[in-house]
Amino acid sequence: MKERLIGKTLKELQVLCKNLEMPLFSAKQIAEWLYKKKVTSIDQMTNISLSHREKMKNLYSVGKLNPINSQKSVDGTIKYLFLVKNDRFIESVFIPDKERATLCVSSQVGCKMNCLFCVTGKQGFEDQLTAMDIINQILSIPESDRLTNLVFMGMGEPLDNMDELFKVLEILTSSYGFSWSPKRITVSTIGLTLPLKKFIEESQCHLAISLHSPFHEERQGWMPVERKHPVENLINLLKDYDFSHQRRLSFEYICFGGINDDMVHAKALIRLLFTLPCRVNLIKYHGIPGVDLPSSRMENMIRFRDYLTGHGLICTIRSSRGEDILAACGMLSTKENCKARDKDVSLSLQ
């Protein structure tokens, strides 16, 4: 099977050119064909000599693979299903919103983190996605040319796949690649301390932290990561960096009715975050089978938001998108992966 070109960085393309005895400047030409002009075949790379194209075609293909299925929500959100290596499956979500068009991409097949409220965590960890798998999600959807923003909030924990994440961010933001501003990209994490430090220091992309509770014991009950990476340590790490300029720091906070949406939690959040230039995004909880957590009522979320805002902490309520197709926050998984493991789990694409 031929090796695929998409997902390769400029340095990797330079190695390819050297191995095929092609001039090194061809690497940048190939990158521009892949990421700017978004070609589907090597034959379309017309400023590369025919003989060099033939060399490449013997070993490589562009490698864009279309999604194998899609579902469209009543609100216009579209969930795409992709086949990746080892006969596994992932999902991406396209979210149109007036002048914005956002793609929520996956970084892993399944997830190791096993957060109580997340369907992907119930699936367990299957595999790391490669830069090729991630870039393919961006290039191969019909709305690719419309995208204004990208969020790493799909299946998986991005900072648990750092090498491939950084390759993708390089391709997206480099002049040889998509030439996107880092401000168009948000990486969401539950807070793995060492990878987070590297991400903050080596990337300018926006950062979103999945928080959900300001209290150690409570957060640990929902998010096992709290045992090794307690929220207090996470906040202390963030305080060492400057988020007061263009780079945005936000905290994702899923509201569970009568549990974490009261004034006790609101006051604790203010104490925890007041020295950080950040915002809090409140998210409605979407119930999943087998998990006894209630959704917060909108009036409680509004009261919570208004209290935080009134005490100097920017807070918004995120619009719920794609709930009817299981594309909302925490609901991504694929029953196809469960079939591959001979498991009977009914928490995915219907």
C-alpha cells in the first residue's frame, strides 16, 4: 500500500525529496499543493517535473480519504464518520454559526482518561491518530474551504498525543501549510501537567481546560486525572504564564443539576480563577446511558453565569449543538469500534 502524503511536515517532505533524488525546493512545492491548493492526486502538481511525479506515484499517494458516513442535525451541525488505521473509526463535527464555520476534530481513537460524563471514555483507548489522520479530517469534508476555526475537542485527549498534535499545529500555522493564525485554533485538555507546559511554551494557540468542579474530591470522582494532576497544581502552573494578550485561556464547565451549579461552586470558582485572565464556558450536560448525573436547568445556569460575571469573571453559556445526532460535548463515540472488539455498546452513531 502506498504511503500517504497528507500530514507530512516540510522537513518530512524534504527527506522524501532527498530519498527520491529530487531537489529540496520541491518539498515546499509539494506542501503547497497539499495544504493550499488541496489537490487529490500527484498528477495535479504541475510545477513538479513529470519524471519526479512518476517517482512519487510509485511510492506515494496524496491520501485524502472521504468520510464514510455523515449525519446532519436540525441545527445544521454535521457529524462525520472516518475510517482510520487498524479498521477503527473516529468522528468529527462541523459547526456552522453565521460567519463562523468550526470543525471539531478528534486526536485519538477512544480515550484513556475515562471521565464519567464522556461517551468516548466509555469506549476506552484504541489508538493514537497520526498527523495524517487529523489533517485528513480537515481536508476531506465538503466544507473544508469554509472553515474559519478548528477545535481539538473531539474524541481523545490531544495532549496525550503530543508529537502528532504538534505536527498538525505546525502544518496549520506555517507559511508552507495552511498559513492559519494560531488564534483560529483551540486545543482542549483535561490538564496533563507536563504536556500542558510544553504546549503553552511552544504554541500560541488558544487553550481550553476541562474543569467542571473547583473541588479536588468532587472533580476526582468525575475525572480520574485529578489524582495525578490536581486542579490546584494546574492553576498554579497556568499562573506562571501570560494570558493577558491575544491568546485566550478558557475553562469548560459542564453543569450538573443540583450538584455543581450552585453558589457554593460559583464562589469557589471565583476564588480559584480570579487572578487568571480567563473566561468560563458553561455547558449543558447531555445525559448518557448508565451515568446518573442530571442536567442543569437553564435558569440555574443563567444565575451561575450572572454571578461569575458580576464578580469580574467573564462567563458565557455555550449553545448546545448537534444533540439530536449525538454530536454535542462529551457524546462522541462509534459503535463500529465496539463491533471491531466484539463489544455490545450502543452509545454512538445511530
